[in-house]
Amino acid sequence: MGLFSGIYKAIAREIANLQPVTNTGYMLHRANYKGTDDAALIEQAYMTNADMYSLIQMDVKKFASIPVNTYKVKTDGKKFFDAYRRHHKSYRGKATIEMQRKALEEIDENNEISKLLRRPNPYQGADQFWMTVRGFYDLTGESFIWKKRQGEDGTGKVEALYCLPTQFMLVVGSEVPTVDGMYMVDGYVLRINGRDYNIPKADIIHWKGWNPEFDMVTREQLRGMSPLRPLMRTITAGNDATDAMVAMYQNGGAK
């Protein structure tokens, strides 16, 4: 499974502690499930395409190499922090760096959050975890991070972070049938090993890109759009050309 090897089994062991849920027809009507599309993207655009594999590997390794530090907003830095949040994603010039310096100060690395980011879960180090998060985002346009909590009832402090497989996730839209509910999420469901596990909205970090599709029935707007989706015909053509070339070599002689 390459980038995702081993972690699926680990997630299955951890998620087994959650109570499986029985989906009603109405709940499924409100849930957006695009597992088939995501599974195809992972298979065709990453696991069997050398060009996309190389590009995504390069990106995830670079992403995982970025230092992760913890900061707090300075007492007099609120104004600069608001400006920094607006500018830092699209512009990384000297002005943005100066905003960061004025708004934030790094805190001691021995705090609980820093320790969690350095070792997100017992099965992955920080590099592997962030590679997985970025890999799903590159392939499917979104990533889901589950905040596993302490205690049998799952209401304690966050003790681990797991990146859940996007192709097995459902996003449950709001029951509000008006415009107010068109972007509201009621919760998440992990469909794995033939069972559905309900995960509260507060326990999921959903990182997603913009999706121009909109439908109050399918709830497409609640999911990220894969950046590889517009490339699928090109990727398929490349895969088919490679298959044809291999077949020609195996049979021998001119085609």
C-alpha cells in the first residue's frame, strides 16, 4: 500500500473501541460518501502511475520535513495575528514574517501539544503521520484527523492523532433543510471492515480544499475536490500507454 501501509490495521484496532452505529435511511441520505472515487484515484493516480507517484512522494516528504512548532499570541499581538492569518497562506514575504514575529511567540516544547505533534500516535512518528495527512490531501483534496481521547467514554484529553483513510469516510450533513444548513456538518462516520463508526464532529479535524460542486442532496460541497480529478483522463491515457508498451515488449517484435 506504499504511503498508507500498516496504518489501516492500526486504525482498525483503535477505532474498534468506538461504538458501531446503525445507519438510518435518512442519515445516509444526509451523508456524503465518495469512497469509490477516492479509491480509484489512489489506485490509478498513485499506486500504478510512476509519474504521479514520484510527484506526490516528493511533495509529502517535503511537507513532512517542515518543522512543527507551537506558539501563543502575544498579549499585544492580536491585531498583527489577525493580519497574519489573512496573509500567510498566499504570501510569505518579509511583511508576513514580520507580522508573525509581532503576533506570536514560541512556547516551551515540553508542553502537551508539542509532545503530541512530535509523536501523534503509538504507530507513527511525526514524519510518517504528516506524510499520510498530506498524501490523502494531494490525492483526494481532503484529510481527516481523528483526535482520540482518553477515557472509556472518549471525553478526556486528546491522547493521540490518527489520519483516517479518506476513501472510507462519510460526512454527515446538517438536518437543517434551509440555506443555514448547506455548509453545516453534524458528524462523521468511518466505514471500515464492513461496519460504521460514528465520530463526533468535535473529534475530527477536516482539512479540505475548495469544491465548486454544490448539491443539497449529495452534499458535495462538504467534501474537498481532488486536485487530480481534472487529470484523470490524462492519467488513464498514460497508464494505458504504459500497459500497451509492456504488452508489446512481452510479446516481442513490432506492434
